[in-house]
Amino acid sequence: MKRAILAKQARKDLLAMWEEIKMLDILEIAQEKGFEQGIEQGISRGKTLGMLESLQEIIVEALFERFKHIPGHILQQIRAIQSHDILKIIFRQIFRCNDIQDFEKTLSQIMT
């Protein structure tokens, strides 16, 4: 009888340990999935930032090519823009403006 009680308790203990092991597996899988999603999000964000920085740099280069001298505050404004669409609009304006003052006015209008 005592042996049967001990066997029953051992079975309960084993089942409890098995449940804990399964939970650890589930947690490990969830952690791996979360890590993979974090990497994917990081890569996506990195690509977005890289494209923004590239477009900002192209705009700066085009401004220097077109107007030769660019005031620092204009460069700071361009580098602070985090919208791909706004940067494309600004890029097109470089070729429509007659001088840097005209561009500065246009940039001010776009930013308001």
C-alpha cells in the first residue's frame, strides 16, 4: 500500500515536472519568435533610416551643385526631416528655385 502511494506521488511529481518542461519549451519558442521579430523590425527600421539619410545627402549635394553655398540652418532643416515624401518635394524644388533665398522661402512654406 505504501509503495502504491509512493508510486502515485512519484507519478504526480513527474507529471508536474513534465508540465514545467513543456512550459519552458513554449517560453523558449516564444522568446525566439520575439527575437526574430525584433531583428526583422530592426532591419526594416534601418532600411528606412538609410533611405532617408541617402535622400537627405542627395538633396544637400544637389543644393551645393546648384547654389554653391548653403547656409547651415538650411542643412540642419533638411537633415531633420523624417518624411520621404517631403524630401522628394524639396528635391524637386531645388530645380525650380532661382537662388538660395528663393529655395529658403520655398522650404519654409513646405515646412509649415
